[in-house]
Amino acid sequence: MTDTHKTLPWSPGATGDDPAATIAPTTGSAGPIAQELRPGTRIGGLEIRSELGRGGMAIVYEAFDPELRRSVAVKLLMRGRGQGTGGVSDRFLAEAQLTSQLQHPNIVPVHAIAQTDDGRTCFVMKKVEGQSLHDVLNDLRRAEPDAMEQWGLHALLRAFVQVCHAVAYAHSEGVLHRDLKPSNVMLGRFGEVLVMDWGVATLQGGAAAVAEPSTSEGPTPIDRIALEGTIDGSAVGSAGYMSPEQARGDRDGLGPRTDVFSLGAMLYELLTLERAIDGDDLHSVLFATVAGTIADPRERSPDRPVPDELADAAMTALSRDPADRYETAAELGDAVQSHLDGAKRRAQAEVYYLQAVTADARERDLSAELDLMLARRDGLEQLLPTWAPVSDKGELIAAMEAVDALEAERPLAFAEVVRLAEAALSRDPEHRGASDLLADAWMRRFTEADDAGDRAQAALSAARARVHDVSGRHARTLHGAGTLTLATDPPGAEVLCQRFERRGLIWARTEPVSLGPTPIDRLPMAMGSYLLTLRAPGRRDTIYPVHIARCADWHHGPRPVPLLSDAQIGDRSVYVPPGPFLSGSDGHDHALPASQPFVDGFVVRRVHVTLGEYVDFLNALVDDGNDEEAWLRSPRLSASLHGSEGQFFDRPAPGGRYDVPERDRDGDRWDPGWPAGPLSWHDAVAYCAWFSQRDGLPWRLPDEHEWEKAARGVDGRRFPWGDRFDSSLCKVVSSRAVRSVPEPVGTFPTDRSVYGVHDTAASARAWCSPLDDTPEPEGVPVRGGAWSTDHRASMCADRVLRLPEMVIA
């Protein structure tokens, strides 16, 4: 057959180059085969046009029906192929009758049964233009361009599902095909899929569709065809496609799962373009069917993209034990259809995924552009003085507007990434690319929120990242565990650990647990804030707070942490050991930029210098004959006022003593326990110099980093007690129901840092030394809130600059 649209390869084993097909003899017991009918020959009302194909027992012709004006196919039993013998003729008739009763879109319809003038049986069927599946597979093996373009795996699988539907329908009617193979599947030009050649079909339970021929007269040609494809001649089928039970001749063991095996062999061939069971000759194929092992299709054709679920479906259908196969052809078809549906969804998912990748790149570009524009805006703000006219601020205003536009656009771009990637996952929940894209996008949002201290957004972003991080690439970052490395001088200090519970107004501590003696080397610890107490004989307990940042390693620094004695620290002071701490803030206007500086250890007073202590300094000046300096350094309204109208104290007579008045000139009571002030930076420096001389210790004002670390510890908390403010926790203007006035130092026990330093949130503002030991042009740093300020000044990161001659309280 050379026609490109071949029709109906009509034998139990088709002709052609299929080594698995059974071979039809050229002569039979009834004599030589007759020549084909000539064009123009009439059978009934049909006019023969041409031969379409032939097999071992029948010829298929194209004929024209003048009444209905259509072309049909006529299958005619060859002369010399059993007419008059009963068996073959009856089988041929049974095939026509059985096929005509199987009314299904994927089974070729039979229009009529007739006889020729010489008594041969024929039946009239629909003529189908197309190719057999066997021919298509051969074209694909040869990499024919037309076949490869038309018959990709998806198209082949769609056709296979229809074959399964047809076979499932036949089984529902009690019919087993027994000879399913690619050459018995017709693929029409317009999408038709037809299961052909029901000539050896049998009724379920082993009963043949017609009586088996008598063997007393010797085998008939059709029996010889069957014998060619079996081990012992007792069963029918095609080698390479028949089931093990068929190959063994076990007719009692035949059932729907028999055809399922043949369907599995077909599916295997569609996936690999190789036969599931192959061999050098017919007998090797048959014995491989019964006793051999079928290679996994993924291993058989490693260069072809064999989907896992289809490979598994084929191997299940090809199980040697029928009980291990699919129970029905419908189940096998459903498995393949499920893959097709999934493939369609996966294709749709891929489209959305690629769109999400583009959107993600755009969102990243917007983020980078925003970072650049923020840097430009901030640079221009620092470059231009605040008093510059608006006409000089055109570039700054443009940068500010660009920042506003980008900050509005970027969330929309992020939302588009999420929408498209989630659309991909809704169609293919296993799409790793979409999952990874979402995990990465949410991790970027999480990192940004975490760095900014936006806990709500960080928690939401972390939760979404965990959902999509199927590969676990971000698991360690999301879990956040880090390590602790700690050495002390002397070594061997016992380390007691308490974790801060970061909730509520005042962060509580857990019960202490021992971490063992120092040194500690890379001890795994969950992220969070801890308070370590270091205990060693002859040394005061050292409070050593630790902050384990996300996936970070806490290290004591270049030298072991010194442990000091009571004598080294003193009764009125606390020890702040060396180490890093979180300083400044990204979200507070009056703060240093966020950083993590390393601060050497230092000793600091527990409470502010009191008025009573400051009076001792004034009297010491008087004793040294410095009456005028004592008067000028006494608490006052401002540095610009001198004389009795500016000072709060009455000036004593020459050589007289200063005392804290019971009441000032306004009638307000004063208390020696109040923090000293109002005083200038120069006053504070002079007091430190006098105090150092008196005690023999190098007292000085703390620099900004030292003050901030002593106030907030190392974990970046906003206030000494935690992250939330309440006026009852410290001395600010709103702490009492009555008019606010100073109160003695240490009155509010909750205003106490982890090291034990009091009144850093409020009570009195504190002069600090500049970080470079020289006053800044705008002034000297002032830290902490006071009895006259609101809660904003009580944030540990808050700072203002004041000229050193100004006075603060």
C-alpha cells in the first residue's frame, strides 16, 4: 500500500514492516487466492473503485454507493479463504455482526453485510481517510517532518485515550478484542480514532464470538495465522502486544485486563518509539512476554521526555500478573487523561510563570531605582540648608516626587508578581519555578520589613515565604537560629542564660538555665534577645546581654570579656562589658543611622548626679577661692543670664556655703535627690574633672554610643524596658495627674536598663561627649527624656544637638 492515506489494514496481523504482526500465508487449503476485483465490478448496488489494502484473509476495497452518493469501504473475504468450510466464513460473518453491534464513535460503523455473486461474504463500512497508528509510529521513528509536526506526544496520547474509551465500551458489552496493537488503530484525517479488526474478538468468560472451527479437517488459514503468534497454538493475538496469559494459551484467564496489557504495550511504544517486548525472532518475543522483564520506559529511551506518571501507568498496565494491572481500560485511559489535563494546566501555568518572571524583574528594577532615588533625595537634603529658598530646591523636590511615585508603584508591581505566580500555581501546584519565585519575592519583602522593624509585615511575609519555600532554600533564614561564642578573662566563668520574652510593656525574662563554663564556642541558639549572667569567684556578676540576629553569630570580640571585681566597679556604678550593640534607628528622625558598633567596656553611674552632689562641687569651688565660677556654674535658666535673676540658688556671701533651697523664688519645693540641673555641657565637664580628682578615677561624660548602650542594651529596643511606651513607667511631663516637677533619681524602678542604669528614658536629659571627642558645629549631643518632655524624647535612640553653653535639665 503506497497511498499516503491508507485505509483499514484488515488482518489479525497487518501487512507491512511490523515484525510483531502475525504473518498470513499466501495459499490455503482451499486453493490459490483469487485476483482482486476489477474497478467497475458491482456488488449489490455498490461499484468497486480501487483496492485500499489487503491482509491474510480479506481485501478491502473502496466502493461508491450511488444511492447515497458516498464512498464506502468493502471488506471481502478472499476466494480460497474458507468459503464453504464453515469456520473462517463464520468468523468473518461474526466479525461483521459483532462490529455492527458495537455502536461507539471510536469503532468503525458497519453499514451492511452482503455476498458476492460467487458466494463470498463481505461487509460494508465507513471509509476512513488516514493512517494506522503503526504507520504514524514508523514515520516518527524515521523523524519524518510532517509526522513530527502533526503527531507530538500530546496528540498521540489524546488518540490513545479514545482507544481506551472504545475498548472500555466493548468490555461493557462483554467483548474482548484480543488483538490490540498500533496497526489495528486508524487515525483519520480529521481527528477520527477508530479501533479496527474485531476478527478474533471473544466474549468475556472465554466463549468465542462464534464457534471455533473444527480441527478434525486440519487447521484453516485463519487458524494458522493464530498459530503463528502463540506458543502452543491454543490462543490468538499478536506477538509483542499479547498478554502473558494469551501467550500461554490460558483462555480461561482472559478478561478485560488482557486487553489492558495490550493497551499498555501500545502506550509504552507511544512514549519511547520502542516496543515494550521485542526480540530477534517470534519465539524470543513470546518467551519474553511470559518470562521476561520489561525495562522502564524512562530507561529504555532516556533521550525522550517520558513523563513519570505516564511511565508508571504503562508499567502498571504491563504487569505480568493481571491482578496488578488496571482493572479496566477506562482506568488506564483516565490515568492518561489526567496527565493530559495536567499537561494543559501545566502549559497554562508556564505562561503565567513566564509573565511572573517578567513582572518580578520589573519589581526588582523599581526597588533598585527607589534605592537610588532615596539616596539622591537624602543627599540633596543634606547638601541644601533648610533655609534655602524653594527656587533652589527644584532638584530636591523632583527627587522627593520621584520617591513618592516609586513608593506607590512598587507595591503594585509586587502584587502583580504574586498574582501571576499564584495563577501559575493554581493551574500547576507542583510548578517549582513559580513556588521559588514567590518564595524569593516574599523573602525580599520579609527582609525589608525585618530590617525596618515592621513586625506585622515581617510576620506576614515570613508566613507566605514558608508556604512557597518547598525546596527549603530559605528555611534557615526563616528559622533564624544563630550561634554564641563567648570567652572571659578569667576563663571558666559560669554562664546563666535568660531569654527575654518580647511581649507586653515590660519584657520579662525566663528562668535562668546554665550554658556551662566559658569559653563557649559556636553554641547554637535561637534568634532573639538573651541576658547572660557571668559568674566567677572574686568578681562581681557581669550582666552580659546578647542579641542573636537572624542566622547571625554573636562573638565576644577581639579579646575575652574582662570580669571586674566590686572594688573595680564601685558601689554606685555598674559595669557595661565590651561588645557590639544595635544603635540608632532607620525610622526615627532624631537618631543616628542604624548600625552595630563595637563599644569597649566601661563603668557608669547607676543614677544621675543629684543636686546634693552637685552642690558639693560648687562648695569645693568656693573652698578653692573660686566663688565667681561657683556662682556662674550654679543651676540657672540660661547661659545668657548672669546674676541673681538667672540662678535658681541664692548667692551666698563670700566664702559662704551653697545649699539646695527648700523652695525656689517661685515657691516650688526643691529636693537634694533631684537630678542636677539645669546645667551646660561645660558645667558637666567641669564636674567630671573635679569628681575624677576627688575619687582618683578617670570619670568623664559618656560618648553617644556608650550612653545609648547603657540605656538600651544590645538588642535595639526602643525603651529600657521594651518597645512600648507608657507614661507611668518613667518620669515625663504626663507621668502625674498634677503639674510636672522633677522627682528624686530612681523614683521609677521600671526606668532601668538591663545593666541597672536608672532614669535613661526620662527624669533628666544627659549631656554626652561627641563620638570624635570634638563638639559638632551644630552643638553637642543630648540624650534621654526629662520631667518636662513628652514620650518622644524617651526613646533610647533619640538625640538632639545643643550648643555647649546652653543649659538643659
